[in-house]
Amino acid sequence: MLEINDAFNSDHNHDHCVSGALDNAKVICQESGQRLTPIRELVLRLVWSSHKPLGAYELLPALADAGFNSAPPTVYRALDFLHQLGLIHKIGSLNAFVGCSNPEHPHPSAFMICRECKTAAEIETSELQESFNRVANTHGFQLEEENIELLGLCSDCRGSES
Amino acid sequence: MLEINDAFNSDHNHDHCVSGALDNAKVICQESGQRLTPIRELVLRLVWSSHKPLGAYELLPALADAGFNSAPPTVYRALDFLHQLGLIHKIGSLNAFVGCSNPEHPHPSAFMICRECKTAAEIETSELQESFNRVANTHGFQLEEENIELLGLCSDCRGSES
DNA sequence: AAATGTATTGTTATAATATAACAATAATTG
DNA sequence: CAATTATTGTTATATTATAACAATACATTT
Ligand SMILES: [Zn+2]
Ligand SMILES: [Zn+2]
Ligand SMILES: [Zn+2]
Ligand SMILES: [Zn+2]
């Protein structure tokens, strides 16, 4: 199991994360015949402004700054759209959204999340799927979706504990 | 990885689940020097009234029926108390709480959850811990808590799909 | 038992998150 | 262009959760 982005490495070139995410989004929208409207693209950019999951209500002021006088339903619609295309993941324990690092290959939501700085690093869980499939099959459960959250303290925040 | 309760077997003796949960709670409160007050015990009973996670606001009317004229803070306090002792788990994607089937041995929250009937069956994930520890160690992440949710359709609900 | 301190619950108000319902506009299609 | 569909705007409200302070119950010490 591996981290699939550099979220915990504060030296990484984050512009590269953002431009990659936008490129991916355009391709995926194209392929699925969906439109990446200005609002949707902006919401995606905002979600990708860091590796810290953002709540819908944190996006609203940023949308306003960009000249969109949007209300909650508009933000939730954009988030739903991006979520359905697998461009973002929802972190249930935070009620917040974070960009997906590998949307070209649909996969479960799985993250390490720092309780201090809130940074969420996506992890790759293919090695766990066999176990999950086994327990599901054993009980006749049709597995459709997975949310995996590993919560704790990232390396940076461990250093600066009180 | 195994299911650690019979949530998906509607024929199981659920009174046994409830009485076991209450017995466990009394022992655990005793051992930790905490008080299982009437409200806390009732909230635990209500959470255990089925294997479907319940939200705080679903508990309020049931508390009222039992003669407690409680407001949200009281319910949340009782839920927090039970959660801290490991007697219940929170299902992040549902904003709801469900009884823990094995509180004597503290462990991560891990469930199969039916999107149709909402039944949540706790699963045992010790075989996954090595993978989780490995990814955490690799990135200097201090793992403290885990939320694992497998979402889909239970066997009963697969049968009665439209 | 009375006094004191702590834990628990009551109470009111409000914050934070999310959706319903319908209107207006923009984009696409025929 | 007209008709249709998709997207966004708008208002209102539902749902989930917590802050702040008062009152009460319980435990501990004297
Ligand atoms: Zn980045
Ligand atoms: Zn951190
Ligand atoms: Zn049961
Ligand atoms: Zn079901």
C-alpha cells in the first residue's frame, strides 16, 4: 500500500497537482460527455488549492471573490458533479471534500488524515481489495463503495506537538 | 476478515445482542470508574434497538417516550460518552451511531453498510492492520484511529431490488 | 449531617451542514 | 428559430451539532 500523492511533503510542486487535476478533469468530462462549466472548474480548483479537505461553506467566500454570487445549492451541485465523476472524494468524518489524485482509474476513497493540520494524503488500497471482497462475498454483500480513513498525526505535526 | 455480529441475519436472537451490550457497558464503566447513568443506559439501549445506525435526532423522540424531556446537547453528551468508552461507533457517511459488538477489546470502526436497509454489520480488520501500519510508518504518520466503511447492498436487499 | 467540590443534566440559543422546490437562464438539438 | 434539456439562481427550510450558562445530583471531606 502506497501513498499516491505527495500531500505530506510540503516541498512538492503543488502547481503540478493542480494542473494535472485540471487536465484530468477536462479529459474525463470530454470522455463522459459532461460539461466542465466555469463554476465546476472553479470549485475543482478551489478544492485543489491545498491537500486539506474543504467544506462546502468554505468554498462560498472563495467563489464570491471570483465573482460568483452563488448560494449553497450551487456549490453542492458542483461538488456532487465532481464527486460522481470521481474527480473529488468526500471525507465523511470531516464533512469535506478533497481532490482525487488518480481519477483516470476509478477507485475507493482511502486517506491518511492529520487531525492537526487536516492534510489528507490519498493512499492506494488495491492490496486490501481481496480481503474486502472475501468478507463481502461470505455474507452475500454486494460491495459498491468504500470509504477508508486513517486518522492520526502527520510527520510535521508530530514534531510540533505541545 | 470476518463479520463479528449477526446483523445481516434477521433470524438472530437480538435480545442477546442487547443484553450482551448492556452487560459489557456495565463492566467497562465499572472498570474505568465512569457512571452509566439512566440517560446513558437508555441511549445505549436505543442505539442497540437494531443494527441500523441511529442519528442523534432520531433518539430524541424515543427518549421523550421514556419520560426524558431531553434536548440535543444531552443526547450528544451521552453519545460522546459511549463513543469515548468504545461502546458505540460513529458511521461518518451516515452521521449516525451504532453499537459496538466487541467493546471489551478496543478496535477500529469497520462496517459493511447496506444502502437500502441501512443495516450495519461490524467486521473484524486485524488482518489489515499490518498494511495500515506499513503505509503509516512509511510516511511517519502516527496512526490513531480508523474508519472503514464498506457500502453496498446486503443479501436481503439484493433479492428485493426493483 | 452539613459543607464543599465535581459531574451530570437542563435550557436556550445558535452555528454548521445539507436539501427541497421552483424560477430563470444558458446550451444543445432538431 | 423553436423546442428541449442542462445548468444555475433564489428562497426557504431541513438536518446535524455545539456554545454558554443554569440547575441539579452525586461524591468527598469535615
Ligand atoms: Zn499537491
Ligand atoms: Zn499534520
Ligand atoms: Zn442483533
Ligand atoms: Zn439491506
